[in-house]
Amino acid sequence: MRRDTFLKSMAVMAAAGALPLSARAATNLKMMLPANPGGGWDGTGRALGKALIDAKLVDTVQYENKGGAAGVIGLAQFVNSAKGDPNAMMVMGAVMLGGIITSKPAVGLDKVTPIARITSEYNVFVVPADSPLKTMKDVVAQMQKDPGSVKWGGGSRGSTEHICASMLATKVNVDPKKVNYVAFRGGGEATAAILGGNVTIGGSGYSEFAEYIAAGKMRAIGVTSEKRLPGINVPTMREQGYDVVLGNWRGVYGAPGITAEQRAALTDLIVKVTKTKGWADALEKNQWTPAVLTGKAFDEFVDNEFSSLRGVMHLSGML
């Protein structure tokens, strides 16, 4: 084939969206955010999209929010609508695994294509600024006195904040089955409930509460990291005497039915964007810990996470 004929053919294929990402300089990416606006997956996906555009790795990113059931509803829609699309991705993470374990949906992660783990974020627990409970020790004392009187607000049933609340109960000799956990469809709803005093204590990634903590509307009383987060004066659960350490990792998956080459192209795209200044800025702003993992190592990590979460959730009475 003559060179000019070949180049024209490539141009036609690119215009039709038939070329994988690695064969094009830029593309139009579709990103499923399986949660309502304002939550961790929403923030992660939009920060990732912005970094991709700023680095000129893609032309545009089209977002779609579909919340509910710890991301399982969005997962099902992604499977049904994106089959074979090499330009589609879905944000997911530990919370989705918990949702799959508890709800046992017809559509699971085996239907989509693993791409990469990208971040880990620790949960921070907060109380309303005017709460009579000033510290985690106050919360624990109230929970030991009357477990049902402490309403824990957070993401869907089986989320990392739900698991952390149950872990804490176990550590302080409270029956984890008596934890009064109120699940919300997204971070925005949980935040409103905390600010409105409709729950006693709330948990989520620090990025979701940061502006309210800074404005004095929420008081952060504990974080589930091993050490204090850089630049944030919030005591860890462990240093307060509660051995509760758990990270909330997030990643991305590709559409069902894409080829090995298309999976490799998406993986390459994600690895490239995680090395950009735009992504580094997002990590710093949101207190996300970089945790890039791809290929077989990511596949095995997810399998191990499923096994570990099932064990913790069983002991906590969630199953």
C-alpha cells in the first residue's frame, strides 16, 4: 500500500473511532462515574479527566453519573452500554467490591476489563461542629453505653466507612451487629446529613469533607491511616488506642469485550496521566496516596481484596 493511501485509511479509521487509543494522538473518552455527584468516585473521575485533557492525552471526556447500590447500578449500565468500546472507562474501588459481596448482583466485575488501581485514600471521621461529642473517645463511650444512639453516616452498606465502624465496635467490645449505620447513595447526601445533624458521626475520604473542616462546620476526630496525613492535624484511630487501619483504594476498568491491545492502550494512557503535574496536583489537593497497579498484579490484588473483605464483613455481621 502506498504511504499516502495508508495515511488516508488511518485518518478515516480514526474519524470513525475504530483505532485504539495508542494509535491516535488524542480521542474522546467516556467515563462512567457509578455514584452521585459530590462523592469520591465522582471527584476521582473528574480529576482524572481534567489531568488527561490538561496533558493533551485526550481531546474531551464525557462523564456520566449513575449512583446507587455501592456502584453496582452504574456497573450494570456500563456493561450494557459500553460493550467493545475502547474509549470507555469506569471508576471503581473497594466500595464496589463490598457492594457486590452484599448484593450479589447478576453483573459483576468479571464482565468488565481491569485497567489499573490509581489511588488509596484513608477514611476520616467527622462530627458536626456543634456536636456535644468532641472526640472519638466520646463517640466510643456513647456507643458502649447505647450502640443504637450513635448514627454512623457514610456510603453504601459494605463501604469502607461501614467496615471501619464495625471494626471499631469489635475493638471496644460492642456487638458490631448493633452498629447503627445509615447508608447514603453518594458523598453529597452524606455530607448534607452530617451538616444537618441527622447523623451522629460521618465517615468518608478526607477530600469530601476538607472544605467543611476548614470552614469550621465539621470537626475531624479520627483518620484510619497508619500515620497522620501530611499537613493535617487529625489523630489516627490507632494513636487514640483503636487498632482500625483501612485504606479506600480506587481504580478504573475498561469496557467488556475489548481486545488485549485496547486494554494495553488504556493502561498506557492511565500510567502516563499519573506521571503528569496535573495529576500530582490532584493527589496533593485531595490527600490521595498514589497507588498505581496494573496488569496481572492488579487482577490478583482485586481477587485478594474480595477474599479479605468477605472475611471482615462476615465477622462484622454484614452478610
